[in-house]
Amino acid sequence: MVQEKNDGINKDIVLPPTQQERPALSWEIKIKKKLKMVPPCLGKFRPIVGQCCHQCTPDSLSKKLGQNSSLGFHNVLAVNETHTRYRGWLVRRVCCLLYVSGCKVHASPVSNRLERVCQSNRVKETLTAEHKAPEGGDSPGQINPLSPFLPLINTCISPGPLRFLGWLMLKILPSTFDCIQVNLNHLPALQKASQKGSPLVYVHVRQSALDYALIPLVLFCHNLRVPYTVCPLQIKSSFLRSILRKAGVVFLPSFSLTEQEVETDGVYAAVMTSLLRELLHEGQAISVGVSAQSGQGGQWLARIRQLMKEGSVPDVTVVPVGISYDCVPKTNAQVGLSSVLWWLCSLLWKRPRGSVRIHLTQPFSLKEMCESGRCTVDEWLPLQDLLLPVILNNRTNCVFGRRKMLWLLPSKLREPANPERYLNIAIILHLIFSATSCMAVMSASLVSSLLLHRHRKGVSVSLLCRDVVWLTEELLFRNKDAGFGGSLVEVVHYSLSLLAPHLIIAAVPSRNDPLIVPRPSLAATLHLNVQAQIVTHTFILEAVGACAVSAMLCEVACSGVSSRVRSDGVDGEEVKGDMEFDVALCQSELTERALQLCHLLPPGFMPPCQSSQSFALDAVDSLVRCGILIMEEIPRDVPLCDFWKREGTLTWTTADDSCDTDSDCEEQDLRSYKISQPSQCPEMLFFLCSMLSGHLRALCWTVNALDRLQTPLPEAEFVVQVHAYLFDTAKKKKQNYESCSGEAAHTAVRTLIDLGVLSEERQEGGVILGITPLFQLSENRQRLHRFISQYLYN
């Protein structure tokens, strides 16, 4: 943690201007004075975020982030005459233009890159294998099949277009965001890393189309090398494509419809790998966005790994980038000139919505991560091998291993060697986890999580303010950066103003404390759910442990036992009347429930360098740290450590004798936990359980949908029908809309494929999905539904 200074550069980290110039609120008097401030840090210290993994890259971790570790934050949009070499009234009016003209640009001309790519052995072999190499003439003949890829190869970075786009973004973005804050603590490390010779690769998690513009803008404003940006958007206008290509934007080919479709083209993969090789040889930086749900974009990291394995590139320096929005901008996958002009015109009457915080984290060596052998810790097994014995055979002991996620890479890039394939997938998962972990929690995300998971039926403003202070402190204790600070009233008011279209604010004349209720609509619930995802990622350990506790409590409630629950089967009293959960939860069984739930988590929540068993143990321990569980002290006739009374005599053994170790003092089957408040259900436990309820409920509803689907079906149509069933179910129940999003349907279908419930049959037209014979039996589907629903908080 670093000390927070109140210097001028940190003035913009407290509140945007729209928060500071607002009228007083009628309900401010209801808040106590001791809750008037929301601390952005604990005491005088702010958490250090963005450190590289201590297990996979210990050498990179040992390097300091910079000489000054308390540089604070810088608002990129706050450009004035002090950022230029000139002063005066005229300079104040053209300061943005002067500032952009003074920024350093590392130009990257095309030169003879086209010839080198076309003459590469990889491209020649691919054209020959696909019978696209024409007869006669090597050079002219080989360019014809590559004509769709020539504009991609000719992408360059020119100073003129780059400065123009930088000036345009600095003029447009203030109409979209209040501020764009950049963590300055890691910039000295980036400058040192760029001078060492290894090219930089920036990796971020895809959220919006503006992600691809913010990273180059931030680097440009801080005189760092602007990267070549891999952008999967479809730009229809040839004019826009030509301008953006001169700023280093690499688009998809014009003939492709989707990124998944073009990755199946062998020629495209060969050309892009050769182009990537040339760019890295020139020392150019690369910026790649990876999807946290499907892993799209990870194929570029696999190409870099392939070049390193071949010896074409000795090493690259990876920089995960965390981008946090108060309100994620909505953009279309296909962009045309008319849509851009309409967006520019809408900025004339549009007010800024929220702020952005960007963390450029500590760079690390990709070669070190690959050669350390620590990125994978246990065996990768199919999900059906991990869970089906427990689901169908009621086996209590789990199979230790990690879930295979081979679908994170397109089939054309899957190498036959399993270790290499697993390593590529592990790197993709690790970078998704690293980029998500360094994201700051914004005020709108924090309030969304409270309203969606703790106060879904409504909450008064004064109680919401107290919960904001409590949850902020919990986030800071977990070394998470809070992207807000200042007066509590202003922070809550600013968050509610951003979320106002999705809330119902009821003001009763007889009281000065309004009631805040989330709108029971699809759009409102999905918006709050997207905003609250970063909070769920922060509390994922506690959420997994809480769902495991909830599963055991449900088992106790169904069995009618109220005293003890242990693996040795202690008989309990029959319940009469209202039941109090005064139970003891066995440690081994609780850990196994958490371990089984870990395998159902979407990608990106668990680092691949940590075993599932270790993650489950940490999940149980986290509940002890936050006060939900307490270790039960079991009374014994003889103390466990009293060897004289226990053995009668003291025997001496050699150090090599493995039969008598310190583990004799530990009896795992007798360790148990109790809920700290047995007489009433703790709100914290239900708050944590609700964080995973959307994902688990979507899985349960998808299992129910199998009864109504006419299979086999193409994969795209199968997902569409599942999505429609989820929406109809939520609409019928008039609640739980967070379980019927498109991402929830896609993740649920992928989980059922990995579980062996659905079978994949690859054909020329695509992938056909059908129900496997094992789960065509309704009994097995009911068992699967019961297994998933046990973790579902109701």
C-alpha cells in the first residue's frame, strides 16, 4: 500500500465537477456526521493494485514499480495551458491543439513489410496446402490470394493521423465522461520496460468499443509508444477504416462477418501470425482485448506463444490493463459513417455520464511465465469427469483436477500437444483474471451490487449510505482500488443519478428519507447486474464459501436435523416448530461442496496457477475472516496435544519415520464450523449467496429447457432457443431477470457441453448440439438440477 498525498494531481480523484456543483439534498440531514466521508484508502494508505503474480512471475514481481510509488492519478481530459510551453489567453483556447502537437509519436512506417509477409514460409506453406498458390511467378502470383489481407498488412502509425485522432478524442470524450483517471504509479515501470528492448503487449478485458481507443490515447498523452490495436469491430465505411489504419488499428478482413468465422480461415491465421512476427521484430507494441465469456481475442496470445516457441521472438513484456467505467458505453459491433455522425451530433445535448479509471499494471515477462512451469498446478480434466460421479452416483469424495476449457481457442489454433494447448489456455485465463483483478470498483458498481444483491425489495437512503461505507471498507481490506472518494452524500447522490433510469425513487412527504427500489424490468436488472460484476469478482471466495454453507443448511433443513452435521453421522433431534440453524458444519464436507462449485464458475474467476482444492480451502477460510463462520471448539476428555495421557509413554522416533508425524495431532473429521449468528440468518451470508444466484439459476433453467427443445439443433439456434426460454421463465416469474441475459445463456450451454449433457457434432455447416443418451433420461436431468439448485440461494 502506498501513502496518499493531497497534492494537486490528485484533486480530480475525489469527485467529478458535476458532483461538486449540485444543490443540497433534502435527506442529507438524516446521515450522521461520522459517515460524512467515504475513504478512497485506509487511513493514509492506498492499496497497490496491478502487481504481477508472485507465483508465476517472481522475478518480475521483485522489480519495483517506480522510484516514486505515490504519484497518484492524472485526468487525461483536463488539458490546459500548463501542459504546453506557452502561456496567454490565446493559448488557453488552443491548448489542446498545442498539447497534442507536443506529444511524442513513435512513427511506424510500412516500408517493405508487405513483401516480407507474403514471402514468409508460413504463408507459402498455407497457400500450397489449401491449393491457392497459382502457377508461375512467385511474388505476383502469391499476392492475388492475399488481396483481402493487403489493407491489414499495410496498417501503419503515421504522426499526422495519430495527432488528429488524439485531438479529436480529447475534444469528444469530455461530452461522454466526466474524467478519465490514469494511475501514474506504473508508468515509470512501463517506460523502463519499453527501453529494455522487449516489445510490450497490452491485454484488457473487452467491455466496450471505447476500450480500443482509451489505451492508445492514454499512452499517447504520456509519450509512450502507441500500440497496434487489434479491433474486432466491423467498420463499414472505407473512409473511417483508412484513417484508423494509419493510427495502427488492425481490423478484421472486409469479407468476414464475425471474429469467430474469420479465425477458421487458415490463410488469415497464417497472414496474421506473419504480420505479428514482423511487428514484434520492429519492436512495436500490441494491444489485444480478450472476452471474459468466450475467450475471443486469446488467439493473438497463442500466436505470440507460437512465435516464441519457434524462436522468432525471444520474449515479450505483457501489461494487463484494467479499465473501469461508472457507466459502460453501449456500442454496436458494426459501425458506419452515418452512425458515427449521429453519435457526434448526440453529444451536443448529451451530458457526461460517469468517469473512467485506468490501471496500467506492472509489466512481466511472458517467457518467465511459460518457463517457470507454475502457471498450471494440477491436471486438466473434463468437467464430466470432475462432477458426473458426484451428480449421478452420489459419491462424496471429489476428483481433484482443473476443468478443461479447450473452447477458449479456435480449433485452427489448437496444437496437438496437450501441454502446449493447456499452457496457452492457462495464459489466457491468467490474463483475464489479472486484468479483471486490477479494475477499480466505481461508485455505481458498488451501489448496484447493494441494490441487486442486498436490498432488492428497496432500501432507505440513510441505510444505503451506511452500507456504502461498510462495503467500501470491505473492498479496501481486500486490496481493491475504490474509484471514488469524498463526501458520502455526494458519492451516493452521484451514483443514484447515474442509475436513475433503472431505479424507482419514492419520496414520502411525511419523511425526509426517500426509498430506493430497483425497477423490476429486464433492462434495469441487466444493467445493475453488469455493473455489479466487478464486486462479485472481488468477493468470489466469500461467495463460493457462502453458497457451500447454504447448500449444507438446506440439506439440514430437508433432513429435519438441528443439532450436528459431521462426516461421522451424528444423530440429531427431530425438529418441532420453527427451526434454528444451530448446526456444526464439517470442514471436509464444506470444503468439498465449495470444490464442486468451483468447477461450475465461468472463466476468469480463478487464477490457473492456483489449484481448485486450494481455492476451495481459501473460500472456507474467507468466511472465518469475515465473521460468518467460527471454529467450533469440541470438548475432549484428553487434550489432543497431551501425549503423556494420550499414549501413556513417550516414544522416540527417527526423523525419517513418516508414520508418526505432526499430522497425528490433527483430526480433520472432527473439525467443524458454526454460524456466528445461529438464532437469525446473517444478512452477509445471503448477500454473498445472491452474487452467484444469477449464474446458478440460469444453469437450472437451462436444464429445465432441455425438455422442450427439439434436438439436435445448430449451436447458434440452440443458444437462441435457450435464451428465449430463460426470458420467458423470468417474465413469467416477474423477477430474476439477471439470469436471462445472452451471456448467461451462452455460458450455461457451454457448461452443459463440458458436463457431457450436450454432445457436439462438427459438420461443414457448423456445430450441431444434441442431448446425450445419458441425460435423455428425466431422472438424470432431475439429479443434475438438484445438484445445481442446492447452491442456489432462495
